[in-house]
Amino acid sequence: MNQVQKKEEAGALATNLFEADANAGSQNMTQEDLALPFLKVLGQLSPEVNKQNSKFINGAQPGMIVNSVTKELHDGAKGINVIPVHYERQYVEWQDRGTTSTGAPVAIHSAESDIVSTTTRDKSWKDRLPNGNYLEKTASHFVIILGDSPSTALISMKSTQLKVSRQWNSNIKNEFEISEGKTYPAPAFSRIYSLKSVEITGNFTWYGYSVKLLRKVDNTALYQLAKEFYTSLKASDAKS
């Protein structure tokens, strides 16, 4: 028995071998080569909560937060903890819902694009392009989702959620560090925020995000992960 155990131990891989070869085989992959999950708050009409829809997810309920790639569901009331890494303001081009619409954006245009000047405001207050599609002003927050296995994701906020986005950005900009008597703005990815869903009632009821600062990042490996994600996103921006 002891001999068999010794043979198994002799053939086992030492963990430090993985560390020595960290990133080997994937070093040519940039953020453009990866499937970046979207985080979405489910509503009453979301296909994920409709049992008759092909996109239905078992257990999905309005107010939950879903990961578009893993299909993992998060209790919106409990929320999730995230590290904000990068922010972009964009104009997302959509087709109207119908037989030809895939449900995915037709294109994503930068905030510096002059495409808005080509639009016309229709009766529904949508900015229509000459091709019939419409633009939505969208705040894109790239984050690290915390948990047993931290992962990257994108949170898109639009319409009424733009106010939440602006408040989140203000919170990030108002975080500072002091070193040797000098004050400097803290990196966005040095803070952890709680992200929950809340029910909003007006002419109808829907769900949106609420964001609250929790604490500083106090784990070196986690901070490095967030910084690497930020660096990869900036590199992708530079190429575009």
C-alpha cells in the first residue's frame, strides 16, 4: 500500500510547475478573442423567465441577475460583489424586434463617433439611422465578478439606468489614497462594490441596478487580475 502511494506521489504534478508556465499557450489571446459575458437584470418579459422561450433558464425569476455566457443566476436581492475595471460610453445600434432581429446589437459605436449626427428622432423618441435601425446611448462597465472563481463580465446600463451609472462613476472618481502626505485618485480596480437589483415602479414595474461601495481590494492576486484585465481592455482600445 505504501509503495503504491509513493508511486502515485512520484507521478503527481507539482503545483509550482503550473505557476512556472503561467499563461503559456494563451499568450496570443487578447480581449477581442474571448467571449465576454454580459450581466443582465431579468424582467417580467425577459425570455429567460418564459418557459415557452428557447432562451428559458430553469429557476430564472424577475429581478435575478444572469450571466449571458455561463447562464448562472444570481439572487438580485443578495446581489454580487464586483470590481470595476474599465468604463466606456458607447452608442449601440439595434434593429427593431421582429422576424429579422437576432436580439443582438447590429454594431457598437464609440462615443466619439459622429454617427449620432446622422439620426432623426422618431415618435417613440428613438434616434433612427438612415438604415432604419436605432441607437441607444449605453454606459458600459467592465468588471471582475468576485466569488470562488473570479471572472470578467460587462454590465451595460441604458435609459433610466444611466443615472445609476453616473452615480457609480462619481463614487469611483471620489475615491482617493494618501501616501507620504500626497493625495492621489485611487485606481478604479482598487475598490469592491455590491451590485444588486431593485424593483422600480412607475407607469409599469421593472428592475434596475443599485450600486454600493463595500471596501478596498485587500488581496494582491485579485488586484493583479483586475489590473491585467484593465491592461487588456486598454490594448484593445488602442487597436480599434
